Amino acid sequence: MGFVLFAVAVIYPLLAASYRNGWLLDRAQAAQIAVLAVEAAPDGRVSDGLSRELLDQAQVISVAVEGEDFRELVLASAVEVGGPLVQIDMRTDNAGPSVLGTFAHLLAPRGRFLQILVVPSMTDDASMEVIVPEAALRKDLLRFSRTLLVVSLMISGIVGALIYLAIYRLVVRPMQGLTGSLVRFAASPEEEIRPFRPGRSDEMQTAYRALQDMQRQVSAFLRQRKRLADLGEAMAKINHDLRNSLSAAQIVSEGLSQSDDPRVKRAAPRLERAIERAIGLAEATLRYGRADPPGPSLQPVNLAPIIEEAALEALAGWPAVSWKLECPGRPSVLGDPEHIHRIIANLMRNAARAVTEQECRRDPPAIRVSVVRQDDVVSIDVADNGPGLPPAVVPRLFLPFSGSASRDGAGLGLAIARELARGMRGDVELVRSGVSGAVFRLTLPARSQ
């Protein structure tokens, strides 16, 4: 309502000025009609009663006409023009609405008269002079202003009510539902999402869909976090008992190393290292549950023996898978040997599982590990000749519990591998995936850094 009234207030001066010009032209036209009535009378004269009636109908005091060499007072009333006389010349074509003149009429002192000069269109006279009281114009201007105010109030009330109802239906009520959904979600984010009826506008539909997607994602994330917390507690208990069992296995493996059997002597060191690595992993898992996870122990590492040992461990369950190492120059990196071992073993284990699970293979399963140094970065590519990764898995490949491409995988290996690599200022990424196989790349800082 305020906006409508403000708009009316802005355009009111122009409306009032236009009304004032129309009022003056109406008086001039009525005066011309009165002059025609006088000219039509016998001898060009009318009685005093008819003269007063014509002047009252035209709402003027006197009418005079001018020619080239004469001036004649056609009609005149008994009212004496004793106040100030304000001349208004409307004989020019460009006489537009005068805003200042309109407000001058409204604020002028009483007793003034207006001398209107026009070019008559109904007679052959050169000019016509019409005198009217300014009080009549002021009275009609005030009446016009009051009417405009009443109409504006009615229009603003109707428009305001319609706009209020429209906004309430299209914006407020859907926003209340949106706000209520946010409040309910904040109170219990893990509960099932209760849908509400969105507004019909595109913006509300978009906001509703975005809110629903956000709520589903956050709810799923919170449920996953809860499952991870429960899983972490269970894993801590399992690791505690596993560490005790591995300690006993370590004692047994030390006794096996004293055996005279050459095959046992060759396998015993590898078994001891695997058990020691498993014990270290169990202890690290327990420490991770109590405080911040320990950082990597950075040191110069020769990659070739680490890769060979990781390959023997990773491919122990897949003897049919052949592998090849391409490591020109034998580059070394700055990293944690245990972490590098875990990353390479995980990548090769994934590759072996992919090539052996592929159906209708024509070529024998094979894995190729290539090491290349470029500037201050060493890249380790693990490539297989398997079927590649499903496209739906690739965007979530490094997310815990969501990026596994195998049937029995938990989706943790690659997430752990990337975390370990980034702890050593490196990274793990998928370089290529297609029908010819997949290539994963481990990048680590070179030893010179």
C-alpha cells in the first residue's frame, strides 16, 4: 500500500497540472458556447437574465472578444472584479501542464481572479478573454485531490491485499515449510526425511530439490560416520587381540628361523617381516583411535627392493599373475618405507584381483610397474591388462566404503593409500582406465628434496 501511495504522490503534480489545464480549457470552451448564443440572438443582444444564466452555466464572470481593430465585452456579470488579476495565456500550441502554476493556485490568497486568453475555435475572433474566479479552480483542484486520494487508497488496499495473498501463497507458505524442514532436520538429522509441498515458482522448486539433496547427503554421511565410529570401536578391540596373537606368531617364526630346512630358512625372514609389519599396523590402529595418527618417518628409500618385496607379498595368492618392474637408474625417494610398501602392495593386489576376475580372457594376466623420475618427482605407475574400472565407480574411487570396484572389496584400500601418500607429500591417482586395463600412479618427492 505504501508503494502504491508513493507512486501516486510522485505522479500527483503532473495529474493535478493536467487537471488544471483541462479545467481552464473547459471554461474557455463554455465561454465560446455562451458567445455563440449571444451572436445568435436578434441584434446580437440578450436580456440580463439570459446573460446571467449563460455566465452561470459557463462558470465565468465576463467574456470579451478581440479582433484586429476592436475589442468587445460580450457578457459581463454584476460581480465586480476587485482583486488581483492573474493572466494565463493559452494561445500558444505548446502550453503544457504547469506544475508550479497548479500549486500556486492551491496556495494563493483568496480573492484573486484568472484572466484566460485563448484563440476561439468556434468563432472568427482573433482572441478571447475569459475571467473566472480563482476560488472555483482551487475548489475543484481540492475535490480532484480528495477523489484521487480515496481512489488511491482503495487501489493500494486491493493491490496490497492481492500481493500479500500472492506472496503468502507463493513464497511465505513454501518458505515456512522449508524452514520447518530445516528445523526438524537440525533436531534429528539421522531420521527419515519428511517431504513437504514446495511452492510453484521455479526458485522454490530449485530450493526444495537442493534441500532434499543436501538432507539426503548429510543424513547418509552421518549414518556412515556412526557406522564408522562403531566399526572403529570394534576394530580397536580386534586389533588389541590381534596384536597379542601376532606377538605369539612372532615368537614361533623366530623359532622357525632356527630350522635346518633350506626352504624354511628362505621363507622365515619374509614371514618375520610380514608379522612385524602386521604388529606395527595393529599398534598404529590402536594409537589412531586414541589420538592423532602418527606421521610418516621420512628417510631416503630405494624403490626397487621395496617394490619387489611388496609384489611378492601382494601376488602370493595369485601365482598365475606375472609382473614386471621397469626401474631405470634405480631412483630413490624421500618417504616412509613401510607406507610405500603398503601402497604398492595395495595397488598390485587390486590389479591382480581385477585381471583374475575378468571373464573370457585371451591374454595371460600381467602387471607392469614402471618408475620414472621427472625433475623433483618420482612417479610409480602400476598398470594391468584387466577390464578397467566401471565408470560409475571412478568418481567415488578414493572415498572410504564407497569406491570399491571388486565384489568383496570394502572400499578402504585406495582411500588409505591416498592418505598415506599425501602424508609423504605425494599422491595416488587414477591415470587411465579402459578396455586395455587401468593405470594407477603413485607420486613421491625425489631424494634430492
